[in-house]
Amino acid sequence: MEELIAKRYIKALGEGSDLASMQNITTVFSALAESFKNDKFVSIIANPSVKAEEKSTILLDAVKAADSSKINNLIKLLVESRRINIIPAIAQELKNDLAVATKTYEGVICSDTDIDAKVIEELSAGLSKKYDATISLAFIKNDFNGIKVEVDGLGIEINFSKDRIDSQIIEHIIKAI
């Protein structure tokens, strides 16, 4: 639901803006979204006893360095309409839109074993060539028994599970008998 509301604000924000200004706006909202990970910040912003003007002042001071009337007006509008909580969703949607516009995507590789940096670079290069985009991959070690590659912006998910391959081999042998 928040994403749908965020898209409306982004659509209005993007009208008449070039790529450079959208990158600037994305950077500002990403920094604001990081603030929402701080419990003290969230408790102040979500506190109903804190006046809307004070919330507006806090947020406007946070984006003062951007010196953008569009950003200031959007923040004032969000405070006025009591939608401050969608700032992280706006930041994420801005990142997604910017990734589509620049054809630059980030993805992850998950595995329970370490993967060489050269292999990660080769996977990035191969996917970049196949999808005609710039894809950078980061390695995350977890308990997945195999290798999984995910690029959310493109909707790519590739996985090779050792368990699944083992079961398919067994299934194939049983069929052959």
C-alpha cells in the first residue's frame, strides 16, 4: 500500500526533473530513510504529542543541504497529510526508478560456502551482458545449501540447490532402472 502512495508522490516529483536532479532527490530520500532505522528518531516522528510543525522542522533541517524547493515542499506535504512514515517507501521506489533509468542494478549471491571474488565478477559480467544492464553483485554467506543469485530490480532469481540436484539424480537413476 505504501508503495502505491509513494509512486504517486514520485510521479509528481519526477515531472520536469532531469536525471541528475532525480539522482540528487534519491540520495536525499535514501539518507532520510536511513534515519528511520534509528529508534529514537522514529519515536519522535511517530509521537502524536510532537506537533506537526516540529516534525516538519526536524525533517527540513535534515534535508537543508540539498537546497531543493521540490524536496522541501514534498516534506511539508507529507507532514501535512500525516504520511511521514512512507519516506522509506519513497526512497526505495526512487532507487528502483533510478535503476531502471540508468540500467544499473544491484543483486546478491547467497551461499553456505565462500565464493571467489573473480567468480562474482564473472557472474556480474555475464548477467550484465545478457540483460544489457550494469549489474553489481554482493556476496552474502548464509545457510543456503547451494548458490542463489537474486537481482530484484530485474526480477532475476537463479538458484542451484545441492539437495535438489541430488534428488533429481536419484529420481533419474530410479527411472532408468
